[in-house]
Amino acid sequence: MVRNILLALCLAALGATAARAQTVQTDPLQCWWRTSAGAVRVGEPFTVVLTCAVLEAEEAMVVVDQTRLEPAVVQFAPFEVLGGAHGADLRTDQRRFFQYEYRLRLIAEGLFGKDVALPDTKISYRVQSKVGQKTSLQGRDQAYILPAQSVRILSLVPNDASDIRDTSSADTFSDIDQRAFRANLFTVIGGVLFVLAALMTILALVRLFQRYRKPVVASKQLINDAAILSGVGRELSSVQRDRDGGSWTPELAGRALGALRIVSTYAIGRPVSQMPASRLLADGSETAEPGRLILKVGWPRGKRIAVSGAVTPQTVARTIARPGQTAAHLALLDTVSRALASLTAATFSRDGVLDASALDEAMATSKSVLRRMKFEQLWFMKRLATRRAGTELDNRVWSR
């Protein structure tokens, strides 16, 4: 009696276990083909991708024999296997997907205009059911026959095709992994570049803030040096035309003296005096005191600026006496000093006797010094002069 009761309990337990194993109501294995072309020529390589979905749940797990699916082993007569690859598996909650990519070609006669199907391929698998915590039951060996797939030889669509195949994209799991890797890499690079751009923006804002925090110094530069020297050149040309049309006069010598003083100011390295011209005549024109040169800046309604230099022969002599002057510069200053003396004597002469040859030589000197100053005011010459000045200062510091 006791033996019968125990036997009944065992049968009931086995029945409950079997019932739990049968709760999975899904296909254990599903596979499908995909070809890169619906129609090929004889000898033309094409790609065939096999994708399978395998059940992997808590109650049951499918174990597939994939050794016969490797590209080096599988055969698809009459197609020739040129090679292939096995991509990385993908997993979901209850499924594992594996994929094989094969490169095939067909070399045969008598198949033109026909549908050539891939041979029947069987996949062996077993269903492993879970019983208890650490016990599992191995099912019997089963076979899954891959669905049929045909390729048309020199045709567009095979006869057994149920719809038009979309062969524009043949992405595999490997392609998806590579694209995901590139996407992650580009995301990281983009983040780094964004951080660098943010840092550069913060640095620019800090510099801008520091610049505007500094006290603003009123600029006295109303007109640039190139425009001043060009205006001096026009004034000297006007004086030369008047000289060619007549003789020297104290007024003409005074105009030449004012132009030469401006050029001499550049020669000794001093800034030229600039101020807005405010003396207006009734006819709307402007005049200035002797020694000042009126220049127009701006467009279309420009402003008139009065520029002048306060250099005398005594100023040039003090500059010559300074140490550290080059021989060429000393020779230039000496000619400027003589020209200033000649024009000053002619401008303020009381007896009215003017030395025309000395004044002509002073005009030639003024033009020569003007050309020299125009060249020295070029931007690259200014940079070179600044670099030389810095080098000389360093040498003086180290020599001490």
C-alpha cells in the first residue's frame, strides 16, 4: 500500500515537471536566408546571409550544432563556396541570434534562364529543459530544414519568389557592430571637441572681460602715419611746383619748413602733433597757423586734421649726441639738421635775401628723407625695428 502511494506521488511530480517544461509555446529554432542579388550571371560572386533565432528561456534552451554551418565546412552544391564569416551573436530576453555570411558563385552549363535553389540544409539541435534548480533534461536530437531559396541565372526574379526582394542593403551583424563602434567613437570625439570649444569660449570671454576692465586711455592718433606722410609728400610737390614757376619767397620756404619739420619728427622717433582744424573762413575753406599742415581723413564727409612738428636744428643736435646711433642714421640726421637751418633762416630772414641753391638742396633733402620715412613706416619695417629694439635692450641688461 505504501509503495503504491509513493509511486503515485513520483508520477505526479514527473507530470508537473513535464507540464512546466511544455509551458514554452514558441518555435525553438527559426532561420531565414537573404541574398545580395536576385539574379546573377554564371561565375558572378554574390553573398548569401543565413540568420537564425534560437530559443534561450529559463524553462528551456535550444542547443544548436553549428559546426556544419562554418564557411570552411558547409557545401551548397551546385554553388561553390568562396568564403564567409561568422558574426557576433545578438541576444534578447528569450532569443539568441547567430548569423553566417557566405560568398558563393555558380559555374555550370545548362542553367541559363533557370532558377537554381540552394540545397536542403539541415541543422541539428536539442531542446534542453530545466528541472529543479541544478538539473536539466536533454531532449532527443532534432533536425531543422532551412527554407528554400532560389537564385535566377540571367533573370530578374525567380519563379518561386513571393515578392520583390529588397537587395539594396545587405547589412550583417558585423556591419552593425562596426557602425555602432564608429558611432560611439564619433560621439566621444564630438564630446571632446565640444569641451574644447567651451574652454576656448570661456578663455575668450575672460580676456574680453579683462580688456574692458582696464582704464580706457584716450587715443591721440586722429590720422595714421601713412596718411600723414602722403599729405607731406603732396605739400612738398606743391612747393616744388611753385618754386619751378618762380623764385623762393619766405612764405614758400615756411611751407617747406613745416613739411620738413613733420618728416624730421619721424626721423628722430617722436610722435607728430595732431589736432582737429577749427579755424574756418567765410567761404567754408580752412586755414591753419604757419607750420601746420591740414589733412582730410574719413569718407564721404571727412574731418580735417592739423598736423605739425616741433623739430629744430637744436633738437636734431641733441638726438645726434645720444649714444647708440648707427652711422647711417647719424648721416641722415646731419643732412636734416642742415636743411632745417637753411629753411629756418629763409623763413625768418629780415633782409629778404634768400640762398636759392641752399633752399633747393634743402628741398631735395626733404624729399629724400620723406621717402626714407615712408619705407620705415611699413608694417614689416616697424616689426623689425621693434624686434631690434628688444634685442638691444636684452643685450644691455645682460652686459650689466
